[in-house]
Amino acid sequence: MAKRQVMFTFPEEVIKDPIIYNLGQQFNLVTNIRRADVTETTGWVVLELEGKDKDIEDGIAWATSKGVRVDEVTDM
């Protein structure tokens, strides 16, 4: 199993959507929230994703397609 840490930045349009839940369910990933700051209009979450490399890549691409900005976290 691979692990990656990424930062999701949510725009207002998707802040109430269950993106992290769906990411885990649809792509068979374990999601671990490491840090977060979420308000009613915006938010960011540092996530640790665990699963197969392809599932992680597919999940990140899916989140991006939903409007979430995804950045790699290298210094945690």
C-alpha cells in the first residue's frame, strides 16, 4: 500500500459536498485528516491517502474534476 499526503483546497461551490467521504468509498482509499481549516465558504484539509498508487492517482484526478485544488505536501 502506498501513502501520500496532499492538501485539498475547497472553493465555496463544493464546501458542503462529501468529497473526502466519496474519495474513500469510490477509490477504496483510507483517508486520514491530518490538519484542517474549514468555514462555511472555504476550507483546506491536509489528507493522508493510503491505497494502491493507481487508486490514489485516480482519486486525486476525480477530486480535481470536482473543483478541488490538490497540492502535494512534502514537509509534514
